[in-house]
Amino acid sequence: MSDPGRIPDVLEHAQRLPRGGIYVLRHFGREDILSDLPELERIVHERQGLFLASWMSGLVSCKHLDGFHFPERHQACAARLRARGDKRFFTVSAHSPGAVRKTLSLHPGAVIVSTAFSSQSPTATRPLGPWRLACLQSKFKVPVYALGGITPVTLKRLNGLGLSGAAGVSSF
């Protein structure tokens, strides 16, 4: 996941995407970043990944994206797209078990649950920890990815818990 406040060069950042991963361009409304969409698409697809952008209504017809990432506050937008028959892949953020439950009717490709571990991110909330994340994965039967405080050490704490994976801004 990108973050224009923490990742100044999204093209270089995307080069580090693990093969088969999902790259989420979080633009926070900065339209200047959108000029990189064609090159980001090329980089991500070379790595056999999926290229998503944070929700922005102006991107609905963008040909460079494989889908969208919906922050928790934009779940209603995801619901409207699904109601119109949009079948594209998308992910949704959730910051609590209740928020994960609300995403199920949206049929997301994955739910990115934050905050997994203690994090210095300005949007970090109280950490859920590995066991609560694992419970979410088993209870809701939707792919759950951990976000927040992901490091080589914390990533090892997620091994064997049944999570679908981990997401990060500066962790890869």
C-alpha cells in the first residue's frame, strides 16, 4: 500500500511488490499522483499482481486499474457499485470485528484489518494482535490481511494462524 506522506516515489515502491501481490495506490485525494497510473499498472502487472486504487469516484472508468480499495468510511460507495452490478475485485478496510461483519454483504476480495500490531502510522488504532485477527479470519470466512506494525518479526507471529496475508506501507 502506498502513502503519499510516507512513500515519496510510488514507482520505486511498486517495484518492491512481491510477485502475485496486490498494490493499493492510496492517493488521499492527491490527483497529481494519478499521472503515474499507466506506469504503475505496467510495473504491477509485470509482477503478476493486481493494481487497485483507493476509492475516488473519478476513477470508476479508469482502464489502468484492476479494482478498488475502499477505506472503512467509503463502504457505502462499495455497496452502490455492487448494487449496479460492478464485479471488479476490491478490498475493504476494517478497524474492528463489527466493521469486518459489515463488509460481508459487499463480497470483497479481501478485508484489510488494521491495526494488527503497534504502529507509528498516524491512522493506527489500538492493536488487535495476532489471535484476534485469526479469530476474524475463521469466523467470517473472508480473506483477512493484517495491516499495521508489520515487520519481519511481527510477520512471523502471524504464521500458522490462517490469515490470508499481510499488507504494509513500509514493510516491503
